[in-house]
Amino acid sequence: MIDAAERRTLLYIARRSLETAFSKEAMDIPDTDIMRGAFVTLRKEGSLRGCIGYLEGICPLYREIHELAREAAFSDYRFHPVTEDELGSIGIEISVLSVPEAIEDPEEFLPGRDGIILSVGGRRSVFLPQVADETGWSREEMLSALSEKAGLPTSAWKNPAASFMTFQAEVFGEGDM
């Protein structure tokens, strides 16, 4: 569980990471021994502006959030890089993930509680738990969209070779603090 002080620290790190990317100012990142998967989501006026993450921790969480904030701003292939003029209108949301666990049947996936990872035919895609609430999709609609996100036909999730993992996330943003 990420406590309120750690949440504030993570959001501060993400925000300063974006600001110092433009100022070229050095940034001190506190030490932590927490290793968790995480995603940083950027929104502008409520619309997705960037989202990048790791399903498993690859470095201490504070450093990971620093790197993910910059990747979401400047390396999400779906969007042009964030500009310095946009910083004031960008909101930051962080999702700190539990360890993904394999499930046998996609019926075990509970939209809104679980994030979902689909793997089939060498392709993989993921939706965070909050995607269900944001889109209003049913389980079947989410799995079809997940298949499409992986570059597969919408029915790929029904393939007997498809495998699934679920995870939960602690989700918090600047508007929550």
C-alpha cells in the first residue's frame, strides 16, 4: 500500500520530472526500496495526452516514476511531445500495480477492479483497471478492444492459445491531493 506521503512524493517527482526536462535543471530523486510496476498517465483537459508504464518494477519506484513521466510526455508514439507551454494544463495520474497473476479463464477478469494483460501469437496488450470506468465497456467489449490494441482481430481473445493476467492498481492523481 502506498501511503499519502508517498503518493505526494511520487506526484511531486512526476511533475518536477516534466519541469526539469525543459529547464535542464538537475533533479534529486529520493531513495526508496519499493519495486513495483507503475504507469504514468498524462491528461490535458480530460483527454489522454500520454501514458507509459512497466508491468513489473525495473528500478526503485521513485526513479521509475521520474523516467515514466518523461516517457509519457515525450515518447508515447500516439502523441506529439508535450511542449513547455502545455505543462500548466497537463494533469498527472499514477497507477502503482500489484504483481500480475495468471488467470485460466477471461471470465475471472472483473472490469473496474482488475487490469488485464492479453498475450496471443507473440503479441501483448494491457489495459489499466480504470479503463473500464472511463469507457463504460463490458468485459467482452474490453477484451475485444484489448485484442485490437495488440494489433489482432477483435475476436483474438477467444483464441484457445490466448493467455491472460490480471492485476490491481493504486491510482491517484494531482487532483486527489
